Amino acid sequence: MAPDGPSDVYPIECPVAKVAGVPRRFGVGVLLILVTFFAVLFAFLRTFDYGPKVCAVVGVLFVGVAAGQSLLFGGRRPREASLLVGALLFPLEMLTLAVYEHVVEEFSRGSIAEDILVGLFWSVPLGALFGYLAGTLTAGIFFVMDRWSNRRAQATQALIELQPFTESDIDTLLTWVNSPRLLGLWAGSTFSDPLDRPQLERHLRRASGQHPELLVFKAVCKDTGRTIGHVELSRIDRAMRSATVSLALVRPAETDRGEQSMALLRAILAVAFSQMKLHRVEVAVLVSDWRAITCYKQFGFISEGVLRDAIRFRGMYGDQQIMSILRHEWLWRQRPRQGRAQKHAFPES
């Protein structure tokens, strides 16, 4: 099915690992750091009595590699960009230097053609090596900057807690699920299009009573009180101590949807295993929703199989992948992350 809106929004998704390299856009702060880097680099070269020519060659190579990482391959393949720029730019620098030495300074009395041919022979592979080294150093700077920026963002990011979803939250949820595509990805055949308030009210009544078969939550930022997500525990079997994570959704307008999705799953699993002491939690996800599948796998969910044509939406059938995680598996994954879990302070009791 083609997207119904201008953006391809999925209910939850895994944060995409960033490739270390020069970003396509950066501000004044980054420019100041780069200027400082070049000042230190040239000071280092001058310490070992390298002349202006070497400084010029090194400076142009670093600038070219940085530009290549940012512009080539859409900024997604910085290593290949570094090798390519180095293999092309370094020979060109050597050619320019040879012409300058022969024509302007008359440095050599030999044949300029011979010097150029010999120089180009070894400068191409050597340039690729230098380009890779320059790219690694440049990317390392931005990698450190990105990690520092992420730590600051995590330190100031509002913590998430799960609160009961009530009828007063229905209108907010309706503004999120505003397209047939998103409704199908999020709820499958649970609701019919268009999603409306009566459907959600009937659904919410299933969560009432002393031992409901359904628990409905909204994810709220503690500091701001802003609702950023929705998730449910359905098919609760207290005798078997099992349940299903369903209708997980992060507010489509969120900028860090991947991180918020991970926080949402972390919180609901804490409720299931730490508070309710369940033994098994499963999830059924469309086989085409690879973003959600990747997210669940990162939490230790194991794929158990595929239900063929298990869901029907808008006249089309789709396969569902069944995944599950057991309590001892969840506990085992929590052990090396105790410090991290306490830092994020997601509710567990």
C-alpha cells in the first residue's frame, strides 16, 4: 500500500545507528571546532619543520575529505567517500606540486613527464590511504561531538512514565491516527477506518473491572506532562501469566521517534515483568513493518513464526510475525544495564 500522507510514519521504530562522518549541515560552533583543529594540525606540522607546501597539501586533503564525506553518497558512506577523495585529490595535489616545482622554481632538471608519471603511479594508492586516515580522524571528531551532544540530550530529556489511558485522552489519540495507512500499521483489523471516538470508548470498556483482559496506557513525560505515546497489554492470562503488547504508538510529531519507541517498550516490559510478574510477553507485528521488528529484537524478542494471512485490512490480507520474550530472558538482559536503567528511572514498581 502506498503512503496516504506526505510522510511515511510507523507506530514504533528502532533508532537508526548513525554513521560517524561529517554532517551535511552544521552550525557556527562546529566551524569554530574545525578551525581550532586545523590550527593544532598546522602547529604540529611546523613543530617537525614541515614547510608551507606540506601544510598546504595536508590542509587541502583534510578539507576535501571532509567535503566528500558530507556530499558524496548522501553522507551515508563516509569511508568510501574518504577513499575516493583521497585517491583522486592527493594525485592532483602531487601533480600541481610537481608542475609548480618544475615551472616556477625549476627545482628539477629532469623530465617533468617522467616525474609526473612516476608520481601518479604511487600517489593514487597512497592518496587513498591518506584519505582514509584523514577521514577517520575527521569523522572521529564529529563522533565525539555527537556522543557529547547525545549525553547532554539524555541528561535533559524528560523521563517517561506510563499512566492509565482514559476517555479524556481519546481526542488526542484521534489526532495522531489520521490516515488509513497508519491505522492499518498500528491496529491492523482491531478498528475500522475511519477511527472514531465510539470505537475507542468500546475498546476502553474492556479495560475496566477487577481483573480486566486489557490494560491501556499512555506514555507521559514526567517533567512536562505531555503525552507522547500509547501502548496496551492485551490478552492478559493471569493463570498462564502471559500477555501481548499491542497498539504501541509513538506520537508521529516526535523528533526522536526511535528513542521514544525504545523508552515506550522498556516501560511496558517493566510493567509486565516487574509489576505484574508475568512469565511471557508476546507481540504480533506485520512482517513488512521491519522498523518495529528491529525494535523488538533489540529488546530480546525471539521470532517464533509467521501467521499467514492472519490480518485483513482494506480488503487485503497480510502475514503477521509472532515474537516473544520470557521473564528470565528479560531479567538476564537487565543485569548488565542496572546502572543504565536506574539512570533513566523508568517505573518498575
